[in-house]
Amino acid sequence: MRKRIYRSFIWLILPCVLIPAVILSMLFHDGAKQHELAIVREHASLMSDLLNSGVSGEFHFSDYSNMSPEATRMTIIAPDGTVLLDSRTSADRMENHADRQEIIQALQNGTGESLRYSDTLRAEMYYYAVKLNDGNILRVSRAVGGLVDYFAVALPVVAAVTILILIIANYAVHRLTERIIAPIRDVNLDNGNIDVYDELAPYITKIDHQKNDIRTNMEELSDRAYTIEAITGNMKEGLILIDSNGLVLIANNSAREVFGENIEQLNIIHICRDESFQNAVKQCIEGKNTELQMERGDKIYTVYFSPVFSGETTRGSVILLHDATERNIAEKQRREFSANVSHELKTPLTTISALSEMIERGMAQDIDIKSFAGRITEQSGRLLVLIDDIIRLSEFDEGRANKDNTVFDLWELAESVINALRDNTENVEIELTGERFKISANHRMIDELLFNLIDNGVKYNSYNGKVTVELTRDDNGMCKIVVSDTGIGIPEQNQPHVFERFYRVDKSRSKKTGGTGLGLSIVKHITEYYNGSLELTSTEGEGTTVTCCLGIRD
């Protein structure tokens, strides 16, 4: 705007300066020209007076050249147009002047004048003629300077004055432009200052209202963007938005964890080279909803591809990555659990069914019936224990574990468990150490935890081995149970799996001892229920130590 105002003033000033300069030059030229014509007329009048006074016989034109300006010329012409005398050249060499306008006017009126261009002298000439008393004509002529000549003389002065005026005008225009722009430039819409030209006040007010509307909209958009970013940023699912060319526009934190940090503005085909993934992207861009499972590292993802339409045109796609690792692991565990349960239930049921059938059909002798009944009782008991353990795990899985807490002495509970196990073992020593304290917890859960830990220590111990049970509190006052044995130990490669369901390190020994393979899994669930931690250390052939820290205070 400043430049436009400045240029407008300049274009206004230039004609105002240049046109007067040209007009003044023309007036100067006209004045100078009239002055020269007046000089010629004065010379003609002077010379005619001298000639009419009777000095014509004594006057020679050579004398005139000494008294008149060099540019002035005198000629005496007879009434018939014959040139009698000339101050510049010989008269006999000059043509007849009877047809000259100034001569004709002088013969008729006494004086005559003419202004015309001379081809001989190549200049504009002014001729003034006066009729003498003797009837002859005195003509005085002089070359008149042209407009260009006068401009050439006046140009330096005119140019200097014009430049000076333009400099002054430029400074004035600059100051004036600044004064015009200042109120507009200094408008401060942030503090409500709209003190500006009255003509601009409505526009400034409207701009101020629009600015407030824009600020409100921007705040709303910012809040929405923040909300969306907060939601997508905290989503466990990976979210990627791509355009119709496959360029990644948006990716949340979960997606970056899968594909890398700097994936925005990259093409999706460069981020994941998996062929099935790329095919799914192409189908989605073509407008088809697609779904697939993809492995990435040690995780399994279910990936959903959804096209984004604008009318009937696909403008982009939304890719959602759902971490299905736990679900797949749970599904795998469920299948394994079902298979293991079927196997574990089938073994005692097969035995019970076979023995019962033999008794029913009379195939068993009387002496064997008692033995068969004992085995049926044994397998039934094993079956009941297995079913009870399965029910307990099911309660933990479904969150139906008994949450009723009571206050009891942990030492007394550990003693009762140890005494119950001592009745069934003779070659393993069980020792209880530590400190006596009370806890508030589910009595049955802690009983199961102690029983399974100590029972495992007894079952997998060596002959004349020892199991040590230590009860303490840690630095935070939490309950800590440490069960150590001097048994066969667990190979290092098997240690990460000992708390899995139906996992047995020595399957042959488990069958002899009647274990279900669910004891340590129950221990793990009880520990997790109390926000605790489990730690197992073992050396093959030397023994095993299980440290269980429960989030229980007295």
C-alpha cells in the first residue's frame, strides 16, 4: 500500500512539474523571439531615418556592418524588385525580390514584415521592410532562433530546477505517505485500538470481529486437535492415516513403536515390505475394506484397512493395528490347556473305567477286587484334585476368586501345612524359620500357596533331603515367603516355564508323585492377585529356591 500511494503521488507530481517547465520554456522562447523582432524593427527604423535624412550618398553598407549585429542584414530594393545594395553580398548576384511578401506590403502600406524559412541560410528568417522617401525599399533581416535552440540554452537551468523540485517533492511525498500510512500501520487489534480513519473504521471493526471469530475457531480446532492427539497418542492400537498415494500423513505413538519413529511423509510401502501388507494397502486405496494378521518382531498384530471416501473417490485410508499377541498366546494356551486337561482327565478315568468294567463283568477275582477298589479310590482322588485345581484356576481367570480376608498368624498356617505334609513323607526334613507375624488375607489362598510350594519341594527332593520355609518381612513391611529345597533342581532351559499350566520338568517323576502340573501355576495366580512377585533360582542336582513376595501388610 505504501508503494502504491508513493507511486500515485509521484505520477501526480511529475506532470505538475514537467508541464509548467515546458510551458515556461515556450513562453521564454516566444519572449526572446519577440525581443529579436523588435531589435530588427528598431534597426530598420534607425536606418530608414538616416537614409531619408539625406546621407544616402555618403553612407556605405560597409559602415553598417560595423554598427549592426553580425546576424542582422540590410538590403535596398528598387520598386520593381531589383536589389540595389546588400550588406552581405553583391547586389547583381541576387534575384529579383518583387514577389517577397514584405516588399509587397511595404509598397502598399509603407512597412511590411515576413517570417519564413530560408533554404539558403537553413534558418528561420524575419524580414522587415520600410519604404524610403525615394521610393526604394529598405529591408532588414535577421535569423530567429528556433524552439530547440532556446530549449538547448534553457535546458540546464530547467533541468536543474526540475530535479531540485523533484527531490523536494520526493521528500515531501515520502513524509506524506508515512503520515497517511501511520494510522493504518499502528492499528493494534490485540488491545482493541481501532483509532483510524473514519472511512476505514467499519472495515477495521469487521476485521476485529473476524479475528475474534478466527481466534475462537482456532482455539476450538486446537482443543479438538489436542483431544484427538491425546486420544490417538494413548491408544494401544497403532493408527496410521495415509493419502491416496500411500503417503503417511499421521501416525500415533503405538504405530511408531511398530514401524519406527520418523515414518510421517514416507510412503507406506517403504515402511513395511511385507507382501501381504502391501497388497492390503493397494486394495484399501482401491476402496476395499481389508483385514490381515501380521507378525512384527515377537508380536502378532491384527491389521484393519479402511478406505476414506469423498463422494465416490478414495481420498486415503485408515490403518489400525491391534496387538493380538496376548490373544493369540491365550488362544494357544487355551488349546494347550484343553488338550492337557483332556489328557490328564482321560488317564484316571480310563483306569477307573477299566477296573470298574472288569469288576462289573466278573473278570476280577475276589482277591483282586480290594486292590482294584484301592486303585479306583486313588485315581478318583487324583481326579478330584485335578478338577479342584482347574476350578481354582478358572476362578482366577474369570476374576471370581474369593476376596474375603481374615487376620491370621502366617506362622501357624505354615506349621499346619508342614505337619500335614510330614504325615506323607518320611525321608525329607521340613524346617520352618523366620519370624512370626499376622497378615490380613484370604486364608484359603495363602494355604494353597504354601501347600503347593512346600509340596513341590518335598516331591522333587532327594532322599534324606531338606526343605526350608522362611517367613519374613521386606523393607516395606511386605510378606515374604522363601521355600528352598536340596532336591534334583531344574535345568536352566526349563526354568522360565515352571509356572506354566501342566508344565512338568520330570514327567516320569510327576506321574509317580501324582502331581497335576497346576500347583505352581496356582501359586503364580495367587501372587499376582496380591500384586506380588515370584523369583526362582535353581541349580541342577543341588536344589531350588522359590521366593514369593506378596503385597500384604500385617
